[in-house]
Amino acid sequence: MEVRILGPVEPTVPPKPAQILAVLAVECGKVVPVERLIDLIWGEEPPPQARKSLQVHISSLRRAGLPVEHRAAGYVLNAEPDEVDLHAFRKLVASAGEEADLKVRAEVLGDALELWRGTPVVFAQTLDVQRLAAAEAWVDAELALGRHAELIDRLGAFVAEYPLAERLRGQLMTALARAGRRADAMRVFRETRKVLVDELGVEPGEQLQQLYRDVLEGSRDSRRNYLPRDAGDFTGRDRELSRLLDSDGGVWWIEGPAGVGKSALAVHAAHRLADRYPDGQLFVDLHSPSGALDALLRAMDVPSERIPESAEERAALWRATVGGRRVVMVLDGVTSVSQVRPLLPGSPGCLTLITSRSRLCGLEGVRRIPLDVLSSDEAVTLLQRILGDDRVAAEPDQADEVARLCGYLPLAVRITGARLAGRAHWPVSKLVRRLADERSRLDELVADDLAVRAGLELTYRALDENARRAYRIFGFLGLPEVPSFLWAHLLDEDVLDQLVDARLLDVIGSARYRMHELVRLHARERAEAEDGKQEREDVVRRAVVAALSTVDGLTEQLFLAVPRMQDSLGVVSSAARPTDKDAWFAREESLLTRLVERAAELGLAEMACQLAEVLVFAWFGLRNRYEAWERTHTAALEAVWRTGDLRLEAVLRCSLGQMHYKRDNLVQSRSWFETAQTLFVNLGDVRGEAVAMNGIGMVCRDLGQYPCALEALERARDLSQGTDPEGEAHALYGLGSIRRELGDDEGAFDTLRLAETIYRQARSRRGEALAARGIGLVHRARGELDLAEEHIRRAHEMVEGTGDELLGCYTAQAWAKVLLRKGFLDPAEGLIQQALDGCRDVGDRFGEALMRRTLGEWRLAAGDHAGAQEVLTDLMPVWNDLSLPLWRARTLRDLGAVHARLGDVASADRSWDEAAVLFARLGTREQGEVRQWRSQWGLAISRVSR
């Protein structure tokens, strides 16, 4: 479905839903928090029932067929960006910016502007700015193509819409002048001046005034151009280039690390601006202020005999020479402010572009442009433009990988492009293989006089010893980013500032540092060359301890089959804890995972194991972060194997068993638990054996292997009594849930109530809620719906206090089923949808399937038999894939009911027959309910009841 917001919202919906749809469309594919939606739609004084009103408006959008979905934190328009006109507009504008062919660029920008149909209902001012920028870029392209006369009417319309846009008025003056209508061009200037003075109280800018003078006097050709050749393959930097091209002169400081393309941007901008600075386009590669002044004066045709000896006199002569003139000057490679001061023109009509690797302060009135690496698309485009052949198109994935391995650094991409261009027989994939090895990557990034390592080495040698040591620490630590909770244990902040000023580190966020990948490789080279093995490993040890001191204080009690078993290695929890735990871990997960891997690589097995395990109880196990869980534990396990520590191996195997259990990989889970159990028995570790037996019992329960499950859980309970209350409670919970499935209600009540008591004594809020839900399920199975609702609602309320959204999904589903059986369909539907969205958010396959089955039951109860059939039929292969025979049987039973309601007696009998066989094999309580099915769903007695 196409969504249009660049004008009246389409599809047409009422005003408030239209505003909501427009906001969601702007953030297409991203979750917009509820509070932000309320603030954007209703402002600072929302109505008392704003949340409820929002839900009603969202429902109306869904009824209109719009794919608006609920997420844990808000709502999302689940559509492709190309289906929203705003994103199509932005994509066209971006592609036009990369297009070298002026004709194509003008056509693409024209297509983008055609998408606008009026004023947007939201973010109108911001979006209008984007439209104006696109219009100005389109006019530039059309002017360059010589379509002056054709532009005038359209330009006049744009000027009427944007009366204060000086650049647009200047373009109209240019078009009129080039079309031979100089009088009209001068009239536009006079009108512009009147509008600006009347509306804003200011005169037109210098650029527009110069254009007026040019119209009066005619154009003047450039006199002196000493700029280096412009790069024909210049790529990207659209935002930075726009700032320079839109400027009215002054001093600009372009700063960035070695190889990021500072000089290329400055030279490219100077060439583009040459017409505006006709009195000279100058370039100086700075070594000393005196020598630079001599070169500049000679470039301005000052005879050598008139050039003074002293730097002060030369500076004075320079200012006098360029006074009243319009000159653009590039000062390249500045290392200090003192180099720059004598060279700055006194004339306001000049433009000075300074490039520097350093962040230097003390220069008044300077505007700064920090440069970072290219985007991935820009880097690949640059590679393709350098090669000038079809090799990138033939191997697009390999080209992407080359750009990534170059860290998207322009110099590195240029070097790889030059190497490929000089070796026509090389496929791109060959260079990928050569760059893949971190140890030799910098050796590969050399082509003639271009080399990444050389630039980094110069910067490194200019540092003092403390800064060089800090640089080496960052390199050997090997982390993509280093936040304050790590560097505060390793380095002094003043030293880090030196690295930032040298552009070897970037500050991101608050006291957080990032080192470019190629810079990190050089820093690691220096660490391995200059520091000893013990000193290098000590850096990683201190980093792990720093991470543990923070993470250890964030762990929570979980009803996992693997209670926390490791000692703390003497780590003291940090007093400073993140205020938003979820946001903190979402940001730091990748870094902490890499830190575990780094410790494991160095053979620091116990530390790697400790941090990996703590992360399970602080984050991985809470939010189903399976990939990071597996990465950390696999890395730690490999390190443990090298040390031969069998207890740590057993601990890690248990945790991997739990990870596979939560991922619904039941067969793999059982294998990990059984190996761990054998190791614990051989070690005489009773608690460890209990943990492993708990895991085996829960796996066997889900597989429908109830005798094995009961035996394992009874053993786990016996081993845990008196030593591990949580382990005992968990075993009791498992036993109670199995007894419920087998129809032993009294036995289930006894064990679940005891589990609830022990969980409560152990202060395990999650466990207590889990047991309360289990008790409610027994009452529900007995048809005692009021008692069931009492226990399940209490469980749900307890879970809300823990922040465990996944367990909240399961309590919500259990409550929904009670409401469904009581006939309260509307509140049941809300709980089911909430639970389904939550399980999808965390990738819980079983949970999602369970919620979908419950949705099928809801549709059956609501009379939507075709919808119920579709949902339940789609679930059958899922239960097979997850190896869950009990849930397959229950879904078959429900499908039989659906077929019965649809009048398909034969299909109903087939579903019920298969379900009856499965229930009988499993021995569950449903085998005694088979006789009721046909009468319950209005069919005559048949073979299924015999």
C-alpha cells in the first residue's frame, strides 16, 4: 500500500489518524514511542485519555488496511520505505547527489519534486527545508544545462513560495540575466532587497550583492588559479559541500584524521566556487608562515623585490594586496593556529579553507567542518568511479567487503581502487582475501606514493610518550568503542584528549571513544612492537575487571535451569550503575561480547568465563540475546579447553544448554546438559549435578518424555534441598507442571504451592510469579475459572514489577485464555495481541507459536471459523519443527472443532483421531476428554469416542 504525506495524507483517513499515520510514515520501519506520538499529535497539553485515544486512532488505521503494528515501546508502520512518498523523495534526492551526468541529475530531482502535492500535515517546516534544498539543486543542474529561459516561470513560482530564500532569488536573477533579461534580473534584486529589509530588517547577503554587481558590469574571468587538479571521481560529502557552497566567505576549518579526504573536499569546493572568487584561487601546502606568504604574494603578481623579509611585513602586504578583492584560498596541512593567523585576508569578500588533522582552538570567527569516513554506499561508489569498469558491478558483495575492510576511509578506498585499476586481471574477490588478514592489511594499503600506515605513523610520532602508550592500549584492547566505565580504569582523560585532538580517537556521546579500524590495526602493531606480553595482557585483565564491576551489580534472579555458579573473582560491584539498564546493555552488548572474546583469545579463560556468565544473568537471559550468549560462551569454552578446567567447562556447557532450551533447540539442549551432568558427577559437584538435572528434566518435559522428566527433576530436587533453594523451587515447578499435564491435580497443587513458597523465601519474584501462574493453570484445567483468574492475574501483576516482558507475555496469554473461557472476548484479544507482539520482539519461537494458537482459539470462539482454520493449520509444521508433540495434539484437537463448526465431519474426525493417538501416547489429561469432543462441538457420537 502506498502512503503519501507530502501534501494531504493518502490513503484518506480522519484528521487525527492522518497526523498519526504521517508521523509513523516519517519514521517508516522504526518504532515511534507512545509518548513521542502523544507529544507530536496533542502537544504539551494532551487530553486525559490520550493513550486510549491513540489506541482508537491506531485501530482506525488498521481497519483502513494500513500495516501499523504495536511494539513494546510504541508503534511502527511496517512498510517498505519506497512505499512512502517522503522516503521515495529522499532516495531520489540522494541518488541525484551522486549522479555525475547533469541531465540525469536534473531529471531525477525533477521527479523528486513532482512527488510534492501540498503542505505536509506534520513536520511541515523541516520537510519544506528539504524541498527547498532539492529545488535549488534542481535549478543548479538546469542552469548548468543552459535551460535558462525554460526555468524562469518555474523559478518565479518557487520564489513566490519561498520569498526569503536568497539563493533561490539569486538563481532567478542568473536565469534572467543569461536569458538576456538584465533589467528583469535587477528588478528581482530590488524586490529581494525590499522583502528582506521589510520582513527581516537586513540587507541582501554579499553573494547576492556581488551577483547584482556582476549583472550590472558583466562577468569577469578568473585571473589566477593555482588549485591542484580537482578529483574527477570526487564522491559523497554532500552535506559538507553544501555548507561551503552556500557560504558567504570567511574562514572554514576542515578537520579529520589522516586519509579522510580533507584536502579533496577543500580543493573540490574551491573549484566549484571559482566563479564567485574571480580575483584568485590559491593553494598552499603549509610548512612555515613566512614561506607561505612569499608564495601567496608571488601568486598575486607581487614582484619579488617588493616582498619584505620579515613575516610581519609580509602579512601586512598580503592583507593590503587582497583588500577589496574576492579570493578563495586553500591552506592545506595546518598543524598550529600560529601558521594560519598571518595568512588570513582582512577582506570580508575572501574565502579561506583550512585542512588539518588536529582539533585546534584559538582562531576567532572560524567555522568548523569535521570529516568522518564515507558511508558504505559512498565508498563503493568511489571504488567504482576509480576503476571505471564493470568489475564492481560484477562482484557487488565483494566490493562492499573491500569498502568495509578499508573502514570506508577514502584514502584506503583510493589505494585499493588504484591497485585494482593497475591489475585488470584481478577480480575484486582477490583483494578481499588479501585484506582479510588484520596482520597484513596495512601492508596491502599501499600504492605508489599513497600509504595509510605512513600517515598514521607521522601522527603517532608527534605524540608524547603518555599519549603513545594510551594509543597502544586502545589498539591492543581491540574493542570497537571504549566507554567511560572501561577507560576510567585504564587511562587518564587528559591523555585521551590528546588522542582526540590528533584525530586518532573520536568522541561519541558522553565520554565515549571510538578508534577507526585501520587506526586500531596500526595501534596494535605499535603495541606488539613496543610493549611486552605481560603488559599487553594486563590491559585486557583490567578491562574485564572494569566491566565486571559494572555488570555484576546489574544481575537479576532468573528461573533458569542454570543458577549462577561462578565466584566473583574478588570483583567489587561499581556504585555507579546505569539509570536505564535496557538502553545501556543495548548499547554495550557488542562491546562486552568482544571483550569476552578478546580475553579468551589471550588465554584468560577464567576471566572470560566469569564475564560471559555474569552477562547471562544481567542481559542475555533476560532479553533472549541468543547470538551474543552463544558467541561469548563458545569463545570462553575454547579457552577453558586449553586450560583443562573441567568445572568451568561444565558451567559453560550448562549455560549453553539453557541457551539452546530457550531457543527451542531441545535435542541440542539435552546433549549440552547431559555432558555437563557427567562432568559434574565426575567432579563430585552436587550442586552442579542438580543444575544439569534440572535442565534435563525441563527438556524432557517439553519433548513429552514425562517418565524421564520426572526422574530428572526428582533427582534435581533431592540434590538441591538444603543447599540451593532456587534450584529446589525450580525442580518443584517442573514437577508440578508435569503432574498438571498428566491429570494429577492434587499432586500439582502440592508441588506448585511448595515451589511458590520457596521462591518467595528466596526473594525470587519471577519464580513466585511463575509458580502462581502454574497454580492458575491447574484451576483453569479443572474449569475453576474464578480461582484461575485470581492466581494468574496476581502472577501477571508480579511480573510487571520485575520488568520481565517475556514472562509477562506468558502470564498475559494464560489470563487471556481464562477470559476467553468466560466469554470476555474483547479484553482477551488485547492480551493475546500484546503477548504475540512481545514474543516476536524477542524472537521467542515457542512463545509466538503459543500466542498464535491462542489467537486461533479466540477466532473459533468469536465465530471466525475460516480465520481460526488458517491460523491453526499454519501452526502444524511449527510444532513439528520444535519437536513438541503435546502442542501438536492440542492444535489438532482445536482444528477438529473448527472443522466441526464448518460442517466438515470427515476432517474433524481425522484431526481428532490423530490428536487422540498422541494424547494416549503421552498419557496426558486430554486422553480422558476425548469422548466429550464430538458432543461439545455438536456432532453425533462416532469412532473417536469409542
